[in-house]
Amino acid sequence: MSGIPVKVREVPTSAKFERIGAHTHIQGLGLDERGRAVRIKDGLVGQIKAREAAGIVVQMIKEGKLSGRLIVLAGPPGTGKTAIAVSITKELGVNVPFIQMSGSEIYSTGRKKTEVLIETMRKCIGIEIHEMREVYEGEVMRSEIITAPHPYNPYQKVPDGVRLTLKTKDEERRIEAGPEVATQILQQGIMEGSVIQIDSETGRVSLIGISEESERGKTYEVHRRLIVPRPSGKVKKEKEFVYNLTLADLDEMAASRGGGGLASLLFGALPEKEISPEIRANVDEQVKKMVDGGKAIIHPGVLFIDDAHLLDIEAFSFLSRAVEGELVPIVILATNRGRTRIRGTEIESPLGIPLDLLDRAVIIGTDEYSKDEILDILRIRAETEKVDIREEALDRLAEIGTRTSLRYASQLLSLAWQNSKNGGRDEITEEDVDRADGLFMDINQAEEHLRRYEAKMMKQ
Ligand SMILES: Nc1ncnc2c1ncn2[C@@H]1O[C@H](COP(=O)(O)OP(=O)(O)OP(=O)(O)O)[C@@H](O)[C@H]1O
Ligand SMILES: [Mg+2]
């Protein structure tokens, strides 16, 4: 057996962006089998119509039937728009990418607004690639590193190859590989008893664990490695590998392939490269081919743009064009504005979103909460934050929430908890709530506060 040619590329795993600390109590839309919202379920309270509407959207996304691809959540501040977007993604499952951004984020870092949007949209398209690869797999019975003198320092030895004996339940085989495989064997601390896989084309070595049949696997010392059964079948075999990537990951891989030159030789890293429209078009072609050939599955994810009225006309026109395309995520826009000027124009429009875009969207409204609903939401928040609170104190907090806002009441919950702990208690009382409410201001109070000072300045 000759040496295995080596060219290794790390496949990046798709990372999800998540910034949902305020919504950790939410597990889903809380619907029953018939798609009806249960008053309190999965961390959600009330907002029945919006939740049921979102449920229908989820069903259509799952069945690939959502044609418009654009959803608008409209409602006053603190009425659960972000909460519902988060529950939608919880319902869609783990393989579905979800990115949350604020409308203002497109104005960042001197990059083109549309470039930020394209890239973000492509991060929201999950591509599950199935690949059959030929690998050598087995438990290492013997491993012998062949060394050679260092080219610049003959007193030093460097790995030049490796002889391995791999064993499965059914056969034992000797293989020989070149310096790249030898180096990986050394770096990963692979020795007798390790179960490994070597990709026959790329030479990439993966350490799977320690064989339960080896001496090392049988000892009771604490292993940092997984104990695994000795593989069965032939040593050389076809195995299916599944990679979960996004379109953006593939763009990056395509952009860096072949590039690099001296910088990549010296520093290992590839220089940042702008990803051109051609590269993207090429990636799209490849993906479509893989899908047609049954080698890939597309998981359109969700791009949630909060405070959508902060987008400008250029971004909106881009979105209207983009949602008509082929490989696009579901776009959810949320806004708490009624009628306002579209940024970058003098035109007023409902929700601050251009009419032609609104025309394509399904709109879901959220309503303000009753005191009982606020109380139940705060109770769930208290449980999630592991805060103990007396029933009267909770009632008090709900009353404040009705007068001010759910957010303010939610913040008072943690502040009152701090106050109770400072007083050596382990439960929030009405006094803790009142003290916190007295020390801090809600938005209206703060506005009034400053207005009084302004009035005083005018007189002087
Ligand atoms: N129906 C609900 N059930 C449980 N928790 C909720 C519900 N609605 C809102 N919340 C919680 O209340 C807080 C405020 O809600 P959220 O941030 O979703 O409001 P919003 O409508 O997005 O407001 P804004 O317009 O200011 O962005 C969050 O912590 C959210 O998780
Ligand atoms: Mg929000």
C-alpha cells in the first residue's frame, strides 16, 4: 500500500448566533395538537391569536409551502414580538439556522448595507451535505513512526511516515502512510488501543476514542477519551458523513480555495477575501447540483430583523428583491411603529415599511397584556431566574407592569430580589418591590424628570 496523499481542510461547523437572555423561559409556541394556543404553555402566556398564527407559519415553513417568505410582527413595545420570533425557531428545530439582528446593525463597520444583508441571509440557509467517503477504520494494534533526518538539521529527526496495523471485529490490515498522516498520529496522541479513521483521499486522521477491547480501554483509570467498541466490517470501507453547514460557510470555503499564497504559508490563515457575486452564484449552482443528486438537503432558516423601521429604503428594496429569489430564508420583520417615515425618504408608510414589501408579507399583530397575563409572565420569569417572591409582591409587580411596562416590571423583579437579599431575606416582599420602584424610574418617569429640569433651565 502506498502513502496516502494528503490535503486536509477543516470543515467549519455552522455556528448559531444567539442573544436571547430575556427569552430563556421560552421553549415553543405552546400549541396543542390542533394548533390552538394553550393559555400558559412552553413559557408563553396569552397572546393567543399571534401564537396560533405563528403556528400556521411554522407548519407551512416545515412543509416548504410558505410562498411569501416574509412575515411582519407588529405591536406595541414589550408585547412579545421578539418572544414569538424566538418560539418560532424553537418549533422549527435544531437543524434550522436562526439569526436575530436589529435593523440598525446594517449600518455597522463601514461595510455596504446590502453586503451585510446578503451575508446574513446566507448564514440562515442550512445545507446538510451527505457524503460517502472511503476511510480506513479500526483499532490501532501497532503503530510505528518512521523518521528521517530534519532537512536543515541532521541531528534532529522528523516523522517521515507511519506503519499502522488496524483491526476491526472482522479483519486486520497493515497500512503505510506518509509524513502528514504520521504527524497527525503524533499530534493527536494516537497509540495502541485508539480507534481511528483515516480519510483515504485527504489523509485526514480522526481519533474516535479508545477501544473497549484494548488493554487501555479495560483499565479503570479515568480516561479523557470516549470508550468505544472496536469497529466491525472491513478496515477499508465506504462511510457516510453528514456535514451541517450554511451557504455562508460554503461561500467562505469557495473564496479561500486556491487563494492564500505566501500569507497562508507563513501564517496558516487565509487573508480575508471579499466574497464576490460570482463566487456566490457558483456556490448556489453546486448546492443545486448536490440537491438534485440527492447529496444535500436545504434547511431554509429564519432571519429575524428586530426594529425593522430602522432599515432604510435601500435595505427594503434589497429585501423585496431577495425574498423572490431561490435560496432565501424566511424573513421575519418586527416593529412597534404605527405610521412613520421610511428611512432615507420623505415618504410615510404604515409600520415604516414600504407598501410594496408589506404587500408581500403576512402580518401578525401582538396586543397589550392584561394584568393577569403580566402576572403570569412575571411568575414564569421569577421561576426562570430562580427568584422567590410572595404572592402579594407578585401582584404588586403586575400592577406596576400594567401602569408602566412589562419590561420595567421584569427589571424590577431582579432589582427587588437584590434588595431582599441585601436585607438578609430570601423572598421578595411588597416592600422590596416598592423600594426598587422608588429607586428606579420607568421611561415615562425619566422623561418627566428631565422635562422638569428643562423647564427650570428655561426660566433662568
Ligand atoms: N406572551 C408572553 N409570554 C411569556 N413571556 C413573554 C410574553 N410576551 C413577552 N414576554 C417576555 O417579556 C419581555 C418583553 O417581550 P419582547 O421583548 O418579546 O417584546 P417586543 O414586542 O419584542 O418589544 P419591542 O417592541 O420593545 O421590541 C421578554 O422578556 C419576553 O420574553
Ligand atoms: Mg423586540
